[in-house]
Amino acid sequence: PILYRLTEGGFISSFEQKVGKRQTRIYYHLEEYGKKKLEDMTKEFHETIQIIESILKDKGDEDIA
């Protein structure tokens, strides 16, 4: 489901290639729009982690006192 949503959103593209008699492989490609979105989401993720670590550190300091 996530791959379908990413494709529909224009973040990735895909193409199918026949392998053997009945198998089909799907290949995915990260589009420029997807690269920008990935960069933004990665930045947001790291900011969120820093906030959580700050909260946990502050909470740990309270336990010591």
C-alpha cells in the first residue's frame, strides 16, 4: 500500500518487467519531487528525535534530584 501511495503522490515511479513465463518484477525509481520530500521528511525526523532526546534528558535529570 505505501508504494502505491508514493507512486500516486508522484514521489516515485515504477515499471514492470516480465521475468520468466509468469513472473513480473516491479522496479521503483525515486523522482526529483520524491528526493525533495525525502530530504524534508528526514530533516523533520531528526528534529523530532532531538526534541525527544532533550525531553528524556531533562526527565532523567529530574530523577537524580
